[in-house]
Amino acid sequence: MNYVLFNKLANNGEGEKRADALLTSLGVTEGDEYKKIGLVGLDMKEFIGGVTAEDIIYFVGGDGSLNRLANDLDGVEIPCPVYLISGGTGNDFMKDIVENYPSEGYTDIREYIKNLPTIRVNGEERKFINGIGYGIDGMCCEVADQMKAAGKKKIDYTSLTIRLLLFKYKCPTATVTIDDGKEMKIEKVWLASAMNGRYYGGGMKEAPDQDRKGDSLTCVIWHGSGKIKTLASFPSIFKGEHVKKDIVSVFPAKKIKVKFDIPTAMQIDGDTVLNVSEYEVWK
């Protein structure tokens, strides 16, 4: 059996249309050979327990859907290929895979959702796929969630980030510990991320040298600059050139701990976590 799993909430509510488009591109319709299943309310462990090595899963969704898949199936052996079909608004995972680990045809993502890094925040632990952002991008996701709740469907995250940078975000002081080594106090922090992949935030190349197949993470911290200099440097993130600037510090590490002196929102593969004072990640 071929299964097409889709998140109807992905891509601003267009997830099922993307699944239907996939079936059309394959030249098939839902029936005896292909079965379309919505992810909302689906028990993934129970579903995976019922598939065999002869089956194929087409997973239609974005980074958020993939994050939930990885967490739901943490430690579970998947017997059949799982092919990711980009169906979100950001699709940073797929961008990273296509550029860094090219292959012909569909990519089986099973190896990429194993042995993922763990984040501990607000007393809970979870896995993440691409990266986490603590600071202005967390606030950006917080405000975007509020806009979606108010009925706005299309949100320009870049322009939203710029507005927050100029008018609302207040820079905290961070205490950063890398691999249980010496603590560093870093003032005026705009962003403190921990990256498993190279991209996040819908195409921002936050950690251009990060290898998700490796055994370490990359901590990237924007700090010490005023609004105008930070704003002028911001576009360079899309090509990964920001790491050459004096307002950005980069630390490869297996373990990263960051504490802010002001509770701030953060995002984990695009999902918002509010009122965070500190986080710890390891791989």
C-alpha cells in the first residue's frame, strides 16, 4: 500500500490540496493502491506499527509537521521508505537536504529523523529538526501566532522581524555555556540560536557550515550592535554571510546552554514557546 499522509493545516490550510496535487502528479487516484490519511488526530506510533517493508509513505508537510513526526516516532523503527513532499510555508529541512545531500528522485528521510538533538526548555524535553531561535525570532513567531489567531493567513516574517527589531524587541543579556566549559556573559543579544541544519525561518542560512549528519551543533549569537547596524546586516543571513560580521559569534558544540536575564519567546522548528528564561540543547 502507498500512503499519502498530509497535514491539512500546513501551508496556511492548503495541506490537503498539496496532497491531492501529489496524487495527480503520480498519475493515480485514492483507492486500493493509494490511501490518503490526515495527520490531525492520527496516532503515528499505531499507524507505523501497521505498515510493512513493502509499503511506501509519502509525507506531505512542512518543518512543523516533520518536527512532530520525529518526536512522535522517537526511538521507533520505521520499516518502509518515507518520502517527504514539501507542503509547508518554510520547508527549510528540504532546502538543506536538496543542497547538501542531493539525490535522484524522492529522498527517504528516515535517516534524518534519527539521533536528533534534544532541547530542554521550561521543564520539558523534545527533539528538533532544523534549529531553535531564542530572542527576536521567537518574538516574531509569537506575534505571527497572534496574527494567525486574528484571521490573517499570509504573514511576511521578514518584514515582521524588521518591525520588531526597530520598534519592540528589547535586547537581553545572555549567559552562554558551551560544552560545560567557561561561562560567557554576552550583552545586547538579538538572537541566540542552536542549529542542527543550516536553514531556518523560511530560508535564513543561519549556520552555513553546519552538517546535520555530524555529531555537533552550531550556536549562532547576534549581539552588541545597535538597531541600524543590526538591520543593515540582517539581509546577509539569507546567503550565510552574516557569520563574517563582528556582530555575530559562532560556536560549534555538542552541548549549548543559554540563559537570558529577561524572559523571552523562542521558536523550535517554527513552534513558539513563551516566557523562556533559559534553554539547554545537546546532540
